[in-house]
Amino acid sequence: MMIGRNDPCWCGSDKKWKHCHYPQTESIHPTDSQALRELYLREYHIIIKTEKQIAGIKRACELTSEIVDKTCAMAKEGVTTQELNDFAHKLHLDAGAIPAPLNYGSPPFPRSICTSLNEVICHGIPGPTKLKNGDILNIDASCLLNGYIGDCSRMVMIGDVSEEKKLVVDVAYECLMRSIAILKPGVFVYEIGDVIEDYAQSKGCSVVNQFVGHGVGVEFHEGPQVPHHRNQIKIPLVPGMTFTIEPMINAGGREAVIDSHDKWTARTRDGSPSAQWEHTILITETGHKVLTPWIRGQA
Ligand code: MF3
Ligand code: CO
């Protein structure tokens, strides 16, 4: 999901986000759960989920994670990203699910998963490119199952990968897992960006700030936006929130350039490698639960 403080606000006001619903700081003192639900929806476009919704989202997340794992297992030298797409597409249909990326947005995203290779930061479009020795690849799937959505992605390394590529793959993974570790009710959204940016900087990498994590579950992209870079979004996490964290980490500079022809593929401006891992997470009464159960294997 794309952001910018200067982009139009999600509420449809035609005002810039920063002049409209950009979260400021008001501390929130909800008196009951229904009041909290209404407040979060009104102020932040955040859908606090019911138990029934959580059960549906959990199933969608499990399927998404399984599709990502199975598709990653197919990613070998000589295989095209189109073949990975077609394989993943069929897994969705076989499970009675719809791939949420297909026809999403404007111009409509033309494939069922995103495949982002090497210097591609995110939203890579599957096509005739064959995987080759030394590539790093992110596979990102989002499944709509029985009206609920899960979203996750992971990296695969093909053959012998350079030290620079290994570094971004490792740093992006650590950024994701370290930021998940702090999640519990009362933590502010901006604390996620602090953890990620501190760690990436300590390893000499940069954090992409043109794309963000997002609320997910009932809609593909709900509030809040979850920046991976340092930010000031002072929204307290509350139980029943479901959102992604999907840090995009570059070995060089953070700037992303969107392909002028396909309007989707985001690449590093300097051509340096980029890596991303993504989970969907639920905030619980006592902490958090990762809903997309992939576990990092060989990559
Ligand atoms: N995890 C990505 C996101 O949340 C999935 C993008 S699918 C696309 O933006 F269709 F938007 F490309
Ligand atoms: Co996402």
C-alpha cells in the first residue's frame, strides 16, 4: 500500500491526508469496547475485529501463508515468475479463494501475486523472466477467503547469493521479527518504525518510506497505515486490531522509483538490492499473535 502525507485522505474529503485524518496525538480514553470500535473506525478507519471476524481472518491468513510457502518451494533457477504466478493462482482457486491483487487498484494489477526480484522493492509483476543463480526474490500473496483477507510475503534466495543481498535479506527479516516482538495493547504505531529504522541503520541499510504496512482482514487495505520508517503516528494498539508489517529494506538509498510503463513495479533508484518479509498480526489482550504461520527456512 502506498502513502504520502500529501496524498488525498482516505476519507474521500479531497484534502491532503496531512490536513485531514493524519493522526495527531489525542490520547484516547475509551469507556467501553463499542465506543472504542466506533472511535477507531471514525478517526482512523481502523476496524477492530470481532471474534467471528478474527476466526475468518485467521483462516485466510493460514491459506495465504501456505500458498506463499508452496510457491517459494517452486522458485528455482530457470523457473519464470509467470510460472510461479500461475501455480499460486491455481492454489487460490483450488482452496475456494480469490487472489486479492488480481485487478486491484488503478491501473489494475495484472497478476495474482507480486514477485519482486533483486532491486525491485515491491509490486513486481510476474512475467517471462527466468530465475537465475544469485537472485533474491520476494513472493507476496493476499487471499480473499469467505470474505476475509490475509496478506504475507517472504524471500527466496536462488543459488549463490552475494554478501550484499544476504545482508538485506537478513536485515529485513530481523526488522520484521524485532518489530513484532514489541507489539501489545498500548504500544503506539510509531514505535514499530523506531525499531525497524534503528536496526536497519545499525546495519548500514535504509528503510523504504514510500510504502507502508496496513490494517487488513475485512478489506485489503484498512487503517492504520503502518510505516516502517521513523514517524509520528501516535495511535495506541488495541486488542482486535489486525494489520501487516512488511518492511522493505535497501542495501543502498531508500528512494523508490515506480516503473513509468507498468505503473506498479517499484525499484530502488540506485539499483541496490532490496528485501521484504511480511506477516499479518493480531493484537490480543496480552500481546500479539502472528496469523500468517510461515517460518523462515533456508532463505
Ligand atoms: N502486501 C502488498 C501490499 O499490501 C500486496 C500488494 S498487491 C498489489 O500492498 F496488488 F497491490 F500489488
Ligand atoms: Co501488505
